[in-house]
Amino acid sequence: MLFFMETVISGLLAGIMYSLVALGFVLIFKASGVFNFSQGVMALFAALTLVGLLSGTVPFTHVDNPSFAIPAWAAIPLTIIVMIIVAILIERFILRHLVNQEHIILFMAMVGLSYVFEGAGDIIWGSDVKVIDLGLPHGAWDWLLDTHGLYIEKIELVAAAAAVVLVVVLAAFFQKTRIGRALRAVADDHQAALSVGISLRYIWIIVWSVAGIVALVTGVVWGAKSGIQFSLSLIALKALPVLILGGFESIPGAIVGGLIIGVGEKLAEVFGGEVIVAIFGRWFEIDPGIFTATENWFAYVLALIFLLFRPQGLFGEKIIERV
Amino acid sequence: MKLRNWLVAAAAAVVAMPLAAVSASAYELTIPSMDYRTGPYAPNGIPFANGWTDYWTMLNERDGGINGVKIKVVPCETAYNTKQGVECYEKTKKEGSGALVYQPLSTGITYQLIPKASVDNIPIHSMGYGRTSAANGKIFKWVFNFPATYWSQASALVKYIGDKEGGMGKLKGKKITLVYHNSAYGKEPIRTLEELSKKHGFKFTALAVDHPGQEQKATWLKIRRDKPDWILMWGWGVMNQVAIKEAASIRFPMDHFIGVWWSGSENDVKPAGAAAKGYLSGAFHQPGKNFQVHRDILKHLYDAGKAPHPDFKDRVGEVLYNRGLVAALWGSEAVRAAMKIHNTKEITGAMMRDGYEALDVDAARLKELGAEGLTIPVKITCANHEGPRKVAVQQWDGKAWKIVSDFYDPDMDVIQPLIDEDSAKFAKENNITPRDCK
């Protein structure tokens, strides 16, 4: 029973890590109707920038110069400034020219943007594995493991705390502030928002900046687990099933979707083989060992089921269009 | 008119002669470099590609090439993607004077190139990776996988475990778990380990991790529940770093966790920091840069401003750098052997294959090459393309990798029948008549 609990808790915490990635997608989709395919690479780029500043990497040379190293209290705001500049550039060179274009055109632009981010990250900061040192805790929570035999990773608790803070702040921002309401208006209809005097450009810069900050948090938390490296960009793939489950426009949906995916995939990987054998073992000879590496695709199976029965996700808005 | 014709012919000859001379001297030893400097596996691909490229370039700068013939290294980015790797092969095989050898650095790409190699007459050296049964030179004429295959390595690592447990007889009842990259590469050792588990009575479990391996928590929860005595890992890229961190998190003893030699580089252990101390991996060469060949590379390339990738000076001597360097060193010896066998300096891929098959780099020759003790002596024959089949174990001491065991010979009683069976199957499927290697 303790191990089952441990699996569920680990799943919930892993789910929060997925939710962090999904949050960035939701923010941009909610405010601009754009599916930001480059969110994963943005997380990588933000984390690369932060670790580059922390370690004093000279941009474009990939050489660390400790005398250029910047302490965390300055490096984090500087990285945020970089992400805001990136948001301004994206608005100036991409979004401004694609107002009211078809979704597929915006999506393809985001695919292209992801390559730009990846290439820029590589050229500016290099392709090495980088270790981020922000003093984040690592390893198991010793007290819990020693006294109760329960294994929980400390970094995942940090991720959970970060996710809670982000959700509260973002929910307040969207619901309570004037800019938040403007963001929602833009998401509903670009033309209508323009007609009532909302500056589309200003809104887009704000939302992409916020998504950049979320990307930074995501990159740091995931990077703390594996080192900052280019495979970080692939975490975006973990967000897709979360979004399908939770709905593309819902911040609580991103969290709940992440939790369901996290728990589901951990239970499937750890107990799936045994359950299948218990059910079908009396008729067929089944090796439970073949049910391995389900962790990655199980989320997509869940997403497919949701697409069949509730395509808008748990919290998404049901879209009814006149044909 | 006749005189005019003669004059024209003479003038044409005068013009053509230097052109012919230029054409003759334009021959270069063309060495493709199938790099992956981008994508999720770049951190591992870069040091290997640097070692491979630096050695060939150093021969140009220090010796003017090999036997006076310049070397042309042709890089091509595969991103560790099989499709891109095949594209690279097709793009570069006729480059310059024709590609002489391919080092794909990917089991997936190697599998795709094996049938092409015999058609294009270009040898493949899948050094310590790729299709294991290619060790059978009677059937895989164009493929070399020395100095040891994954099956040999799996067997050698089990022998190491046996040593640490107090003898192979003590393995009975022990639990050994393989955590593997869910790809052709990661699956290679499973058959051998299954056979070895039958022979020695240990319980073997295989747990797959899907590409890229960024999230593998459930796998490590299973390990925490099953409590294996030893873990073997066939990982690559981010999978290694995450696995080592996860192992440390669940407090698995690092000195009972052994990676394949592709899971034992500086990149793999650094993110885990001090927690990775004690982690083990397979090895067939030394880490570090305390060898004459490294001094030559630093002097003739990095200090002379001629390094193809000067930013990486500090990383000369890393594990994967040395692996690329050793691959190039053996390749250069195959070039020399080919030139000697065919008595020409303008060798083709087919001649290069003969050079690989006649390769004999013993300890004395390694010393002459400035690589004394860097790696193991290699001797290839017509029938045995795997060569020495020797595997050591190296350990991360928190700062550097150090070889901590003798070199083990694999259990050929188990492996040879597997090689024979798999290679015979390949021969049957592809209508290959085994060569007579007597």
C-alpha cells in the first residue's frame, strides 16, 4: 500500500511538472488563439540564458569566463528582461504580420519560431549539458524516506510550489486586472478587440512576456533534473496530452490534466503489466515484462480517448460553429 | 594545315599536362564525419566528432597527411536521426575521391547502412556499437565492430559483477536489471543477458526507457520496489543523466550501477554532481590527455590556431573525445595498411576494407603513434571483425573517470553461438554465401 501511495504521489508531482509546461501553451492560446509550438524550446532558451549568465558564458564563444559570472539575484531579472525583449521581437517580426490569419498559418509560424529559438540557443550558448546551480534541493526528502519509507523527490515539491504560485498569480491576473480582461477579449475576437480600442500589439507583448517567464520557471525546474540541454525542448511533447485533457484555454485545466496524466502514466508503467496478467493471465500466457516503457505513450492513449468523447477537454469551451 | 594541327595538338598537350598533374595530385583521402552537433544527443555527439576530426586534421598538420596524401574530412550532420544519417551517407559517399570509411555513431544508422556498404564498396566501422553479429567477417565482409560488441560487453560486465560478488557461482539468485534506451541500440544486450542469466542463475529484468528519457520516474519506482542487486544501463544522451540522478535519489548504490561505454562520459555524471560518485561504466580506452597524441593535437591544432572547433580546447581528453580519437587512429592505420597491401597511395573504399581486415595495431605500434596505453591492441582477421573483445570497467571518482578493473574477456561459449545464429540468419535473408577465410 505504501508503494502504491508513493507511485500516486510521484505521479501527482510529475503531473505538476507537465502542468508547468502546459501553462505556457495555455497562456498564449488563451490570449491570442495561437498554439505556441515553440513553448518547449522557449523553456530551453530561457534556461540556457539563465545558466549562461550564472556561469559567465561569453555569448557566441561558448567559453565560460568566471569573471563574467552574474549572481542569481541579478541573473534571474536579466533573463526575464531577455524574454521580454524576445516577446517584443516576436510581436514585431511575426505576429504583427499575421493578424487574422488562419490558425494553420499561425501554427506553422510557431513551428518555424521553434527552429529559430533552437538555433539561436545553440549559436549563442552552445550545445553542452549545463548544470544549473540555483540552490534548488535535490534527491529524496530524507526525513520522509528515513522515518516513513516514503520516497518523494524534493525538486518535485519545489515544482509543485512554483506551479501553485504561478496559477494563483495568473488566475488573479486574468480575472481581476484590466489587462487580463483585455487579454481575454483579444482571445475571443481580434477584430472586435481592436474596435473597442484594445492594442493588440501591446497585449501580445504582455502575454508572450508572461509565457517567457513561465518558460523560464519550467526550464529551470526540468533542467535541475537533467541538466540544461537541448532535449529539454522535447518536454513540449509532454504538454500536448495535458492540454487535450485539460482544455487549451484553461489554467486549472492544465493543472488537472497534468495531474491525471502524471498519475495515469506512473500507475500504468508500474502496475499495468500486473493488472493485465491478473485479468487475462488465465487465458493467455503473458509476460508482464513486455509492459515496459508505457510511461511516454500512455498519456497519448488517454488523450485519444478524451478526443473521442470530450474533444474540448475537461475545462475547455465547447465550440459550436455554423457550417 | 598539318603543321597547324601539330601546333594545336602540342599547345593542347602543354595545357593539359599540368591539368593532369593537378588532377593526379588532387587525390585526397576522403573521410566523412557523421556528426551530431545539434539536437538532444549533441552533448555526446560533439566530443566524439571533435576527437575523430582532430586526429585526422592533426595528421594533415603534423605529417602532411598519411604517406604524403592529404586527408579531407567531410562533416555531415545526422542529429542522431537514422533518416538524416542515411541522407548523409548518400550525400558524402562520392565526395572528393570517394568516401573511405563510415563511422555512423548510431546503431540505427549502422543497421541501415549495412546493406548499402556492400553495394557501394565502402567499409563501415561501427566501433563498439551497431549490429553485434557483424563480428562474423565471413558474412559481414564490409562491417567492422571492433574492439568489442555489445554482447561481449554485456558478458564482460556480468563477469565484473561476478568478481565483485566473489565468483560467478555467487551470481545465483542475484537480481540484475537492465535499464535500456528503447531503440535498436538499447535492445542489443538483452538476448545475451537472458542467456547469461540461464547459465549463472541470476534473475534478469529489462526495463525500457523511451526516447529521449527526460522522464523515467516510473522506471525507477519499479527499481525501488524490485530492489535489484545490480543495475546495468544501455543509455544515451539525456537518458543517462536523468537515470544517474534518479538512481542517486532512490539511494541506489552507485558502485552497483554500471553503464555501457556509451553511458560513461563526463556529460553523464556532471548533472548529478557528487551523487554520481562511484558510478561505473564499460571502457576500452583511457580517459585523459596525458598521451603524446594529445600533446600533438594541442600543439599542431589548438595552439597553432588550426583546430576545426577551437572552443573545445578544454575538453580534449574527455572520454568521448578519446573515443573519437581512437576510432580515427585505427582508421588511419587501416589507410596505411590499405596503401601497403595495394601498393598505391590512392586507395578506394574497397582497398580501405582490406586495410581494416589486415589491421594489426599492437602495443609497440600504439607507442609509435603516441598512444601508448591509451587503448588496447587490435588485430583483425577475415573471420573476426570484432578484434580483441576486451572490456574494462571505469569509475567516476567525483572529478574524473578512472579505469578500476582488468580487461575482461567475454564468455564466448555463450556469445559465439548467438553470433553464428544471428549472422547465419542475416546471410540466409540476404542470399549471402559465407566467405572462406582459411
